[in-house]
Amino acid sequence: YSYFGIFIASVLYGSVYSDRQNLYLINSFAKIDSKMRIRLEQIIMSYTTGHTIAAT
């Protein structure tokens, strides 16, 4: 019976641990995505501003 309890505990602990890892991975991707989006908006703004100034 003790082996069965250890097996159940390891399965439950493993699933909780993997969920935490997945959450950390998703959060890190979200942070990278927001930084890239801000940088991309800056590049687009400078590009369009440069073209409108040059066109006038």
C-alpha cells in the first residue's frame, strides 16, 4: 500500500510542478511579447513620421 501512496503523491506533485513551469514559461513569453510589441510600435512610428516629414 505504501508504494501506491508514493506513486499517487509523485503523480500529483509532478503535475503541480509542471503546471508551475508552464505558467512561468507563458509569463516569460508574454513579457517578451509586450517588449517586442512596444519596440515594434516605436519603429513603426519613427518610420511613418520620417516618411510624412520627407513627403511634405
